[in-house]
Amino acid sequence: MTGSNKLRLMVAASGTTLAMVAVPVLAQDAPPVRPAMQSDPAAPAAPLAQGPATSADAASANATPGQQGLADIIVTAQRRSENLQRAAVAVSVVQGADLVAAGITQPGRLGELAPALTIQPSSTGNLIFLRGVGNFTLTPNSDPAIAFNYDGVYIGRPTSTNGLFYDLDRIEVLKGPQGTLYGRNATGGAINLIPAQPKLGDLSGYLTASYGDYNAVVAEGAINLPLGETGALRVSASTSRHDGYLSDGTSDDNTTSLRVQMKVKLTPALTVRLAGDYSHVGGIGAGVSYISNYSYNPVAGRYATVLSGLTLADGLYTPAAQAYRTTITAGPSGRKEDAIAPYPFQRNNFYGANAQIDYDTGAGTLTIIPAWRYASLNYLAEAAAFPYRNREKDEQFSIEARFTGNRIGIFDYTLGGYYYDETIRNRTALNLSAAENFLIQNYRTRSFAPFGRLTAHLTERLRVIGGVRYSKDIKSFVGNTTALNLVCVVRVAGVPTCPNAHLFTTVDTLSQVPFAVPSGPAPIPQGASGAIVVRTDSTFNDRLTNDRVTYHGGVEFDLAPRSLLYATVESGYRSGGFSAAQGFETYQPETITAYTVGLKNRFFDNRVQLNVEGFLWDYNNQQVSHLGLDLSGRTAQFIQNIGKSQIKGVEVEGRVLVTKTTLVSADVQYLDARDRSFAYQQGSATGAPLTGCAYAIAANPAFYNVNCAGKQGYNSPRWTLNMAAQQSFNVGLYKVVAGVDTQYKTSRTVGFEYLPEQLVGSTWMTNAQVSFGPASDRWSIAGFVRNIEDSRILNFAVTHPLANTLVGGSTAPRTYGARASVKF
């Protein structure tokens, strides 16, 4: 750590700075510190428990009768309501008000609030990682490694996770495999978005709106209407807009969402809730910037790196970026790249409907959750500096039924079953300048899973838990691809040279290509340019079945009334699937086994909270998706099982109510993620694979065996530190609340190839906020600034498969603004 960073750390730890982010730290309209339990995001700062800090005076004054200090948060991470401090599970919680105060309207910034979480927002969706386990792709042939559950419903496509972050009660981030209780198995963990539910017989509502630089307008609100004393209707809406954060206008936001819920207690034993939601995501979408280009020198047998000289704030469409692009050779075409075109756009619509039926049978509670979700995607993304045109229809049906029985003797139990049916219809055109691919892909997945969990209360203080789940996934894939490649056959001094060759342009269909293309496998010349056009057609019609038994075992012991010691072992699995690539048509499931020991404590009249979690994950048959050449020689996106890794570490979370008006907190994670084996095959059009790992020619001389064993895990900083503090001041009948939070991460790799330019050094990011309002919290106004350092931090970096160009996406710059809120 540098001297300046040490100084910053000491300053942050002194006085008013020290807080965590496992749950944010910004009261509703207060600064970065967060309240504990509250179902209305515009409600006053409530007492704080696990998770954020909240207004310190509220943390004491709003405590339940007989309770002093930090308040409790109720979670349903284990499919039952329980105090977070009594839940023997590795979970972080973000209150709905934290999201409002932090200005988080999409998943991309959620990683600022949970040290274990990393989210890479891209132009096509969100890549989510927990402690280095996650998704390398958003293509429809891959299931998420981190389960994303909205209102109890598993969402199968990472492209469908935007437009849901409003009027939320809380977000639960579960760390580690969820092998027994959750919809579809997930190897890395789960993110549960839980909306604020209708309040029976209550008339209430709230509205919060903010304006900031980049013409940022964010507003959300809800109204809760009574339907007699035993029913309610809740209507929520939000809008989020800002200009592009990059100089070329990309990385903007234009999202509008609506949610309607009705909840009725039909009888004392039967409660039914119906919900529907809609989101539109428009505008341009996330952008990337050029980092470097790699030119292979066959004499030296290695690549030469040419840095772009551009900043991460440029984007691809500025004059300087376009000029840089025209210096890059377009793969095997024998000529330089043209300026990238056309400009990206997105017109994506998402729909959902679900219900929850709870019936108390006397012997226990039966819960049934039927759901339907539909997505219509229509966008042009810039991807890794190549235009990616996608039109896709995703539809899923699911139903979950579980029975939580009353205690029988010393036993509690949960039994359930889950069914999931997903259909994806995808049409993609991929323009790689020297190649163009047209894909029609149809996927279907059906998943069945019975599950159960049993808890034995051996004594008043000692419990033993066991759970098991059988999952069966039946998948089918029907598709065809047409790949066109432009190859220069003229050599000048041994170098392909075709300056007059016509590169491919971005079109929707094969018939729109602006020059003659072959009708079959025989290549044809492209006029007198010296280049030929080669066509490869592939057809796929496959079916695959995977099944697995996963388990959970645990021991819980109450060391004291406010101290819980627990140990668990849990396994998880992610199904195998298909790739539209010859020679790589299928891939196998990946598995993980996680061992966890945890200790949760409250001390000093409930004013100090200290939680410690140690973990060891064995990760096997890891699935990695990347672009490369398949056996036919065409560029394809495919998934390979690359080996195994071991992930271990410790997370310590603390929170101190120093006075009734002062709250500080900190969350520190140490992570040792190491690739024990990381081997895959990579084709190359230039003479060697572009990688920072060791490689050797494979049995098929068109391929190389790449070995990255021993490398630091992907997206796995060794240290992550979240700190925050909040201070309240009374001014007559009003109060001022000031807060600050900061996150520090050590170096980490953010690119699959392990190139030097994909290594990000240590980073800080700090936010601050001040709010003013009456003690009743009926209204408030606030000013905020985010990313005070104004750092553009690289959060992912990917290569162009033919031009060997490296581009990267980065965090937002410094932003600031003001927010006003009112509730009734």
C-alpha cells in the first residue's frame, strides 16, 4: 500500500469514517449509512442491525420495546423468516432505502455494497461474480453461476436483471452454493430481490426524486391503497435517465418500470398475493474503450503491444478512437479496419407475472409460487469493438411448492418441489470486419427438483441440519449458423496485403451483405481485391440431460443469548449445455463444495456487532466461455470446462453504535482464489494464441493448449475493505445527517486471457451525502457526491478475436446531485 493510501486509510478509520457495505450505509435520505428494517424505502431511518448503518439516533430510539442499540433485520434467506443475526448462513443484506440513497437503479453498482460481490455491466446484460465464481458470458447457451431471484422467482437470463431495483424491501446476497432450497442450483450464490409488499388495510405512499450532472433524473414512488382491512393494492413505478458517461455518448441510462401488486387475506389461514411488472430499457447502452492492440511477430514468436493512448472515458466513437481503429489490421483480410459503425441502440422490454399463495394447514404452511416471465430483446451492441446485432425472445414458466411443517418433537422440516421451463429464440448477426456470422438458435430447458431440509433441536442451544435436493435438467438445442470469412491471398514481403478488400458491414441477414458471397463451401474472389470470401454452414440438433444430487449439512450452537456459532458444508451444481461451435458442441456440468464456519455476536448492550466467517470452496470442472476458432476454422463463442480452483478466505464485519447519534461500521474480506488447473484449447488466425498464460501446440496443429494454472482467480481481489460512518445532528425540530462510505480493493484480474493490461491495481472509491429534514422524517432533502476520486476503474477487459484488440468497460466518473423525498 502506498503512503498516500495508508494516510487515506488512517483518515477514513478516524472519527467519522469506518463502515461497511455488506449492506450499504446511507439512510434513506441520509448519507451512506443504512437503516435496519423497513419495508418502505422512503420510511425514516430505522434501527440498524446486520448490514448498513443507519441514523445512529434512530438505531437507538426506534428499537423495539426492551431492545437497546442496534436493531434486528428479518430475512428469508433460508425460506423462513428469521433474525439475520440468528441465521446460520453467509448472507449480506442491502435495505431498499440504501439503494435509493446510493442512487443504485441497476445491478451494476451493487458490488459497491457487498465486498464478496463483483458485477460487470455490459451492453448486453450483467455478469455477476461472487468470490471469483460467476459467468463469463451472457449468451443464451449458458446458465448463470449466481442465481438471480426476483420476488421468489428465479430469472434465467442475466439480460433480464435490469429495471427491477425500485420500491424494494431488501436485497439478500447469499454467498456460496445454494444446493437445496433455491429454484435452480447455483454454484456461486444467489441474489434475492424482495419488493416491498402491500400493507393490508393501509393508505400510504412515498415519492423520491433526484437530479444530478450528466442530466441524471432518477425518480421512484409507490402508493399503497387499502382494500378493506384485509387487503391492499400497491402500485410502484420508477424512471432512471442520464446522458452517456463516455465521451462518445455511450454508457447512458433510459429505464422505465412499473409494478402492481394486490394482496388479500381471504381467510385467517389463506393469504394470496398477485403481482405483475413491466420494464423498458432503451437508449444506447453500456460502452467500452480501446486499451491496446496486439500484433504478432512470427520471427520473434510473440505479440507486440501497442497501447491506444486513449482514456477509459473515450468510448469507441470519438474521432480519436475512430482514428486509432484505422491503424489496426482487420484479421486475415490484409487491410486496416474501417471506422466502427453503426451507432449502438437498445429497445428491450421485460414482462413478468407471479403469485404467492400461503395456506396455514394447522400442521404447517403450504406456499405455492407460480410465475411467468417474458423478454423481448432488440439491440445493437458494440461488444468487444465489433457490432453485435441481437433479436431475442425469452420466455420462462416456473412453479415452486414447499411445505414448512410445524415442529414434530425435536424436528423442524421443509419439503418442496420445483419445475422450470424456459424457451429462447435467438437471431444474431456478428460483424468481425474480416468475418461475419449469422446465427439462428433455439434453446429449451426443463428442470425438475424435489428438495427437503430437516432441523433437529438436540438441546435448547444445539441444532443439527441436513438437506438434500435432486436436480434434473433436460436441454435441447436446434440451430444453424452461416460464417463468412474474408481472407487475403496476396502477400507482400510475406505479409497479407489487400488494401482494396471490402470489409463486412453490420447487417441483419445474409441477403443484406453488400457484395457477392458463396452459395456453398467453395470460396469465391472478392472482385480484384486479392481477397477471397469463404463460407461455412453448420447445423445443430442436440439434446442433453444432466442430473445431480446436492446436499447441505450444518451445526448451530448458541454460545450466548446474542452469540451464534455455526458450521456448514454445502454442494452446488451448474448444468452443462451446448455451444454452436464444431468440435465444442457440448460442455459438462460444473460443481462446487463449500465449507463455512461462522460466528455472529452482539456485545455491550447490543451496541457492538461483530461477525466472522471463514470459508473454503472446492470448485471443479469450471465452465468458461470465450470467443475462438472452432474445428471448421470459423470464429465462434463456445464454452469449455477448464479445470478446478480452490477459493478460501475470511470475512469480518463489524458495527458500532458509538453514541446515540454516531454509527460506524466496517467489512473486510480476505480472499485467496487460485486456479489449480486452468487448461483449454484456443485456435489462432495469426500463429499463436493471445494469452498471458503458457501454451503449446495441440495434437491438432490448428489449436494450442493454453495453461493458466497457478494464476490468481478471475475477479478475485485478495483484500476488499468497505467502511462507512454516519453522524446525526439535531437542529431544533429538524436534523442533519452526514455520512461517508468508501471501498478499497487490491489488484485483480478482469480479463479471461490474463494479459498484463487486464490486471487492475489497487483502487479506492468514496461517496458522501448530507441530508436535512424534520425529525418526523415526513420529508427530506439531500446532496450527494459519488466516486469522489473521479476514478475510471476498469471492471472488465475483453479481446477482439480476429483483430486482437483489447477493450474495457469502466465504472462511472464522479457524479453529484440533489434528492428530495416525501412520504405519507
